[in-house]
Amino acid sequence: MPPLPELLPLTPYLREMVWGGRRLGNLYGKPLPAGQSIGESCELSALPGRDTVVADGLMAGRGLLSLHREFGAQLVGEEVSERYGSDFPLLIKLIDAHDDLSIQVHPDDAYAQSRDLGVFGKTEAWVVLHSEDGRIALGLEPGVDETALRQAIGDGEAERVVRFQAVSAGDVVYLPAGTVHALCRGVLIYEVQQSSDITFRLYDYDRAGVDGEKRELHIDHGLAVTDFDAHPEPTRTPSDSSRTTLLDAEYFRLELFQGEPGVIETGASFAAVTVVEGGVTLEGSEQSHLLAVGGSAMIRAGTRVRVIPASGARCLVATPAV
């Protein structure tokens, strides 16, 4: 087998969703299938059947899931392998909410494992990239308990007990497992999360999915994992720093590079780069890649890479917590 490259540019996995739109093609150059409403572009994914594929180079055509199984710690880093074992820890998406997503909640690791739903729960974070006078649901109104939430769901009025907040480009939202939330129409985000697809829908506007069947709710599971005291607030992305740490959380770290060249040293962990504005060149010791807006690449562990943004370019760099 050829050696594992330093840089792995990735081809995303695109998901049709009933609430999706076409902006991922218009704004980020994604090759959207004709006639489909695409809600998610999985930029970095090792989910079975939904993994991203290396776009070019020695590993072109290989899926991230199979690369992780073959190369293990050489790809993701010794400390990542020690903490997460054979499980790939991160999932990164661009998400286009043409319509409101369901009001939902995700479990933590302990609940997911206790119900044989997987190794990981789902803590996530969003960076708002575009907002057309959009809003998000973020936690519950003060004083809402399990009884009140169940009653509101049963009455078809879940929206009256959820806190809605307006958001604009540059807002950063951290969503620990257990936080009731929803992305709403007109908002497009970058999302980094644990590598999990467990979602408990509490309320979905009595809506059918892309298959024409009404989408399932998971009210008992959802109420069981809801943190009724979770009231997170968005923060703003600084505009005057070339390298800024946006989050340093339990499962991931997220940085913003903009304006001036910088360096990523992956050491005992990997990094994932997604360009959200302009173009960025990644220069390793053996290879370099130009990533256009919407492009993503994985930098394997033990690598030093220069990040050279074009004028006005910005990219987000995610690493797993170890």
C-alpha cells in the first residue's frame, strides 16, 4: 500500500432532507443532484454508508471509514486512539435550513450506550454562516419542566415553550447533549459534533419526510435526556484576529483562521479544515492543496501544515479533544 499522505482533500456526502434547499450548491459549489432538496453536506464523516471519500492523491476514492480501520493511530493520532479506540470521533457538516428543522434533543454518551444506540451521544456546535433574518430554537422557556413540555407537545404547541433567538452570520452556538434546539428556516451553518446520528424529535410540525411518510417522533426518549436547565447563549466570532479559538469543549476544539498565514501542527491528533469564505492553500512538507470555498480536507496526525488564506478568506479548523 502507498504511504498515508499528509493532506486528504475530501469529497462530501450529500443528504436530501425534507427541510433542505439548494444554497449549498449556490454558495459553496456543492454538486447538488437535480431536483433534490439537500440539507446536509457531510464534510468529514466516517459514519457507515455515509462516509466522505478522498478526492485526489494517492488515496483517491478511499472512504474515511476504511482509511481509519486500516491506518488507525497513524491517521488520527495516538492520543485520539487512546481516548476513542477504534471509533472515529468527529462529524462535520454544512447544513442548509430552507425550512425549520424539528424541535429535537440528543443524548449523552451514557444514555446512548445504555440503550445500545452507539458509543457516542451527540454534543455539537454551530457557526452561523448565513442568516436571512433567521432564528434558532435554543433551550426552553424558564420554568418549563417535563410535564409542561409533554403537554405542549401533545397540544401541538411545542413552539410556545421553546426559546427562540435571532442569529446572524458569525454567531457561535455550543449545544451540549440534552439541550432542546432547532435550526430554523433561512439559516445556514457549519456544524462540528460527535460522530453520532442519534436525534430524538420532540416536535416536527406533523410533517412527512422525503419518502412521503410522516416522520417519527421520539418523545419518551427525548424527555428522558432533556436538560431542562440548559439555556445556552450564542457568542460572536471575533473579526480582528488572524487565529481565534472559538470553542475548547469536552469533545472538540474549533479555531478560525483568517487574513494572515498560520500553521497547524497536528501532533498526536488530526485536524479537519473547512473553507467558509474565499480560498485557502494548505502546504505540507510533501504536498500542497488549494481548497476553494466549501472545500474540506483532513490533516493526518504528526503533520505540520501552513495555512495560507487568500485575501478575505476564512477557514474553520476542528480537532478532537484528547
